[in-house]
Amino acid sequence: MTNVVLTRALSAPVGGRFSVGSMDLVSWLSLALLVCGVAVVVGAEWPRLSERLGAEARRKRERARRKSQLRVLRSETDEFAASVERDLDQLPTIEDYDRRN
């Protein structure tokens, strides 16, 4: 017998429109509770949302994009080593200081 009642509640009358529910039945209190629930969820998830959608996330994405375009330039290692040795040879040492005094 309950199947018959359920079927009648969900079926449209002859010549009428089919309607499962109506917004007329939703009270202002129900809507206020729904809005409060959404606000609580957004408030609880705000750190994660701001991490993905905030200004800091935008800066991180831009930095990652810039870093992906960087390349390491490889130069002649022998030439560099010779340059470093020349620079080191020209630096004053403790022995030079001792000789002057």
C-alpha cells in the first residue's frame, strides 16, 4: 500500500504538470541555514583555497614558469680553471706581507 502512495506522490495528475518539489515549501529559515552551512565550509577550507587561488599561488606559478625557462650555460672548463688560477696567483699572500715587514 505504501508503494501506491509513493507512486501517486511522484506522478502527475491527468492533464497536469509533473512536479517533484516546489520552492514554495522551502522556508526562509531553511535558506538561512543553507547559507550558513556554505559559509562554514568555505571558512574551513579557506587556507586550502587561498593556497591554490590566492596571490601567493599566482606568484609561485609565475616563478615556476620563469624557472622552467632558465638554462644552464656550459662553458669551457679548462679556460675557466686557467682564469681562476691566474686570479689566485695575483692575490696577495701572507708570505708577501711578512716580506714587507
